[in-house]
Amino acid sequence: MLALILVVVLLATAAMPARAEAMEMTTILLIASVAGAIVIVIAYLIVANMSDRRQAGVPADGTPIGGTAADGTPIGGTPVAVASYVVAPAPVAPAVQGQ
């Protein structure tokens, strides 16, 4: 239903366009600069992600680095050491009541 309303609004806008106004040069430069900055940031993130994967020796298909499955078999090419810092609580003797 929402998509149908959106299509109707877009068709009405295309049928009755608003009066055209010229854009200032500074506005055009601002829009182009922001678009260029977005493209540069996205390209940087993609290159950095691929570089990190290459340094870690991870396959490009997204296979995990390591770990252990539920049945105990290792996952991926590099096992990961896991240290647990949780200490089991000491047993507590039951309290004696009614003496």
C-alpha cells in the first residue's frame, strides 16, 4: 500500500513539475564535494578491509578465522585460543535452622 502511494505521488510530481530555478555555483560545488567525499570514504573502507583480510591470511570468501564448532571440530584455518576468566563460586554449606 505504501509503495502504491509513493508511485502515485511520484507520478503526480512528474506530471506537474515545479517552476525551475537556477542553482548557484556554490551549491553545485558543495553537492559535488560531498558526493566525492562519500566515494573516497567508501573506497578507503573497502581497501582497508581487503588489506586486513590479506594480512590475517583469511580467505576472501568470508571463511571465519578460527574457533570451535559445537561438536569440537576446529573451524577455519587458524585455531583461536580462548581464555575464560570466570571463576566458579565456592560451595556454601546449608544454613541450619531451628536448634
